[in-house]
Amino acid sequence: MMNFIGRISAALCTALLAFSSVTSAFAYGSYTLTDDAMLFDAAQTQKLEDMMQNLGEKTGWEIVVYTNSNYVDADDMEYYYNDYYDSEDFSDDCVMLVFDTGYDNRIINTYGDAMYYFSDERMDEIKSDMKPYLDSRDWYSATVQFLETTEDYFEQGKPDGDSFSNIEINESEKKAENPLLYVLSEYWIIFIVISLVAGASSVVFVYLRYKNHGKQGTYDLKSNSVTNLTQKDDVFLYKNVTVVNESTRSGGSSGGSNRGSSHGSSGSF
Amino acid sequence: MATVNYKCPNCGGPLKFNPDKQMFSCEYCMSDFEDRIIQQMYAEQEARQSKAEKEENEAYAENSVQNDGDDVEDAVVYTCPSCGAEVVTTASTAATTCFYCQNPVVLGGRLSGKFKPDRVVPFAVSKEKAVEKFIEMCRKKWFLAKGFASKKQFEKLTGIYFPYWYIDTQRQADVTALGNKVRTYRVGSKRYTETSTYRLFRSGNLIIKNVFERALKSQDREMLQGVHPFDLSQAHDFSMSYLSGFQAEKRDLEKDDVYSAVQERIHEYATQLLEDTMTGFSAIRVESYNDKIDLESWNYTLLPVWIVTYKYKGKIYPFAINGQTGKTYGELPTSKGKLAVLFASVTAIVFVLAVLGGMLLL
């Protein structure tokens, strides 16, 4: 009996531990290092993983470093790797550094709460801090610089007064968060113009009705006339045919562009 | 100036035509008399005085022709048969009330000879009913200026017979027009619009009745036209007795003065009637119109109108009530405050609806 209870207790403790470890993994952040381009050796990989784990635990964010040779154009980097973020199902709060060695492009994408630590000024700063290492193809040092600077920014907190034009909030998220605010912020000018036109039209309508009171219907032609037709000819003259090609495509749009999750981005550099 | 003064056969008090009863009533002894009785009684007097006035009228008509284009209205003095006072009227006034003793007086000569109307539509709406109709109309007008709809405004409401020309015409008319028939169909991804053009010819005998035009230039044309329609089937052969108790104007616009305007309107009506027979066409463009008049009659008709001119915030508003049907006509003053409230309310409601609609469409 005691043995059975002991086993049950052990199983419960194991389950509890497993659950708590998962919870803490979400709570304290995590990291993902994917070196498809093989830019780092084993020792560098180990050091980077240690740094990323520490940073992840400290910030509660998921730290992602992804190297590849996907040959993505500079203009497409932001949205291509935004889709990558969505497909990999990384954490909501995430900072991602990508080295695409195909066309030698780099990008930093930020997500969730992490977006608000990377103002435009800080994005410019982190890129210029990494630039000397990137120019000399020292990918490891560039990555270390990225991780250290990210940690600095976290410690400094969210900047006040900086601009955040690098952040693009997903339309559907904006709509879902506060539909009223979204509608007002997006269409307030149109609504005001429509409302003013409707208000002015109603006033003009009433004013004219009052001004022209009783002017209508003074003569009823139908009840005061008789028509006896003696001749009726309809002669066909000519025919015109116009042809319009109609598109067979069909579809619709929700109205706003939906280019993946809300995110901040350094842009390709 | 000779006058006719209709007096009660019972007490000698002034007789007035009563629109409610469609009879002549004495306000003193409360007697009522059918119109044919009064007309018989006064037929001889009307005829005698009309004859005396005829020459005067003709002289006036000639004078009018000579002074054609002048804006000066001739003032005419007459003697009230009841109190003997001298009263001044305009040259077109045919019936009025003595300013001193308030007795109704008909200036018989003004409506005799060639100026004798062919028919008259008697008042069917009394002054009290006219005011009632006006107040009732005002109740439905939420944006009227405050104070406008008071009975005090309408104490000066005056019943006036206004002169009109009524024209009945029978003519042969023909119209040539171009008309389109449009057919749309689809083959695969192509949409075809086939427009067939036809030359349309219509010819027929048209009868157009009761085309009207004012015969008094001194009054606002829009008002005199806007107070229509009248039911001419209720018209009586003209008798001066119907004017007793009301004011009346004699015509100062002759047939020639309004002929071209009337013909233009008849052309429009005739074209419209023939166009209405061109069914099944989506667009009709009239190219030519011709007509030949078979018959045309012009009737000089007096129509009853209650009229008042009121001043509101420095602006003068004429207002008329059809004396037969009670239809109201005239510009109504609006309250700027109420219009501002309307503007704000509609703007706010539309804004809220637009926002809600926008949210639903998300």
C-alpha cells in the first residue's frame, strides 16, 4: 500500500515538475539558434546559446538567431522573415536576428512587448554597432554585439519620446483589439464629411420645402387631357453594339492589408 | 363710379356670400337667401349700372392701351352707397369693403361688358376655416419660426376673387422623335450592349382642358399660379352677387398679353401627351413638333383666394389659401435655431450610424 502511494506521489511530483518547467519556459523566455548557413563553429554556437538563454530568461522574450542562404531580396526581407516567424510559431514576445548570406542581407525583427524597446533611434544604433563586424564578415561578433545591445536596451527600459515608425501593427489585430477605436482612427474624416453632408442636406431640404410650400401639383395634365392617336410609326434606323470584357476573377478583401503578425523591423541592412 | 350694394330683403342690412352655407347671409337678422333669389332681385340693378359703366370701361381700356408699359396704377374714387363716404380704390378693384362703414360694395361696371367674367368659382372655405387650415398646416411644420403661426397674423386675411384665363383647346398634333431600345446580354466573359435606334412618329387629336394663366399683372405670378388647382366643375356662371363680402380684381392682362406663354405651355403638354404613347423606349429625343388648332376657347374666370401678406423679421411673405379647397401656398419662415438643432441631430445620428456600420463591416 505504502509502495503504491509512493508511486502515485512520485508520478504526481513528476507531472508537477514537468508542468512547472513548461510554464517557466514560457514565463522566463527561451531561445532558438538555427545556423543553416553554418556561420558559427561549435564553440561559438555554444557561447551564443548560453548568451541567448541568459538573455531570454532575463527578458522573458524568445531570442532567435537564424542564418541561411535563402537569397531573399532586400525589399522582401521584412515580410519574408515575418512569415517565417509566423510559421515557426515563436513566442509572442520575440527578438529575431536573421543573416541571409544569399544576397548578403540582414534584418532584425521584433514582436510583442519587445517591439517597444526598439525605437527607430535604437534600431539605427544597433545596426551601426553591428556594421563593423558585418563588414569584416565576423558573424559571431556581430551576433554577440546584437545580444549585448539588446540586453542594454532591456535594462534601459522602453524609451520615451522616441519614434516607432518601424513598428507595423497588423490590421486584424488593431480591429480585434478595439473595433470602435480602429474605425474612428481609420475613417473619422470620411464619417465626419458624410455626417456634415447629411446634416447640411437635411437643412437645405427643409428650407426649400418651406420656401416652396404649395408650389407642387398645380396642374394635372392626365386628368385634364384626352389623346386620340391617329397615326403611330416606329421605324428602325440602326443598331449599335458595344462589347465589354468582364473579368472572371472573383474575390474580396477585408479592407486592410494583412501581412503577418504585428512587428517591428530594422529593415534589411 | 357706380356701385352695387347688396342689402338684406328683410332688414336692409348688408348681405354677404356665406362660403359655409353657399348662400347669402345677413349678419344683422341672421337671414339666409339662396343665390338665385338675390341674383333675380338685383339683376335689373346690375344691368342698369353695368350699362352706365360700359362707356367708362371702354375709355379706361383705351387709356390702358395708351399707357401700356407704365407702372402707374390709376386711383379711382367711388361713393359708398351706405354711408356716402368717398373711397379710393385701384383701377383693377372690382369689389371691396367701404373703409368707413365696412359694408361690402361691388363696383359693377368693372366686371361688365367685355370685362364681364365668363364664370366664377364661389368661395367654399370661410375665413374661419381658412385660418383653421392654416393653423393646422403650421402644426405639422416643426421648423416654423416661433410666433409665426399665431391667429393674430391672420386677422388681416382677405378673401379676394382673382381673374384668370382658362383655356380649353382641341388640336391635331404630331411629333417626330428618336428613341432607343437597349438590350444587354452576356456571352462568356463578354457583355454586349445592343442599342437600337428608331424614328418615332405620333399623330393624334388632343384635347387639353383647363390650362390657366393669371390675368392680373399686379400680383405675384408664382402665388397666383401656385394656389391652384381649382375644381372648375364647381364653377357658376358669373354673377356679381358672389362678390358681395369679398374683394375682387378685374383683369388687366388681355388674351394677347399671355397668348404666347400659354401656347408654349400647351405645346409642352401636347408633346408630353404624345411622348407618353412612345412606350418601350429608354431614351426619347423630340426632333419636331407641329400642331393645328381645331378649337380653342378662352374663359375669363374669377377664382377665390384667401390672401395675407405678413412681415416677419423685416421680410415680407405673401401667403395664399385656395378659397375652394383650402390648399395653402407661400413661403414659410424657418427658425434658424431649430434648423441648427436639426443639423446637429442629423450630423450626430449619421456619424453614429456610420461608425456602427463601419464596425459591422470590419
